[in-house]
Amino acid sequence: NLFVTLRKNKMPDTTLKEKLIKKIKEIDDPAILEEASNLLELNEPETVYQVNDKQRNAIEEAKQQIKDKKTIGNKQADKESDEWLSE
């Protein structure tokens, strides 16, 4: 049985953890540490969104509004939302 064979050759978890911790402590290369971090999912993976032309244009318009300082605060946005929802 393959499962039994794999379990039989498996190193005890504490020993494996200790070896990994020791190795990680010895690493000075930032690139290797970054890869280990990615492998262990310590960093949130980047999400790639696919958008259509209409959505892309809306995003670009919003970015331009931010650059032009055509924004409102949270309180004002909440107020406008409440007004719109109560119509």
C-alpha cells in the first residue's frame, strides 16, 4: 500500500519543523526568503481581475478624478448614498 509506505518514510513533524526553522534562520538572501514567504502564503497573493472596456474606462475615469482631487469624504459619500437610497 503506497499510503503506508509514504507514512512509514515520513519524518516526524517536529523534526521536520525544527529543520525548516533552522534552515530559514540561516538564510540571508532576500529573494529566497521572499520565495519561502510566497510558498507558505505569508503574503496575500496578487489578484488579477479581468475587466471589460466599460469597466476599464470607469476605472481610468476614477483614477483621473483622484488625480484632479475631485473626491468626497466618507461622511459625504454616506450622506449621498442615504439620500439616493431614500428616493
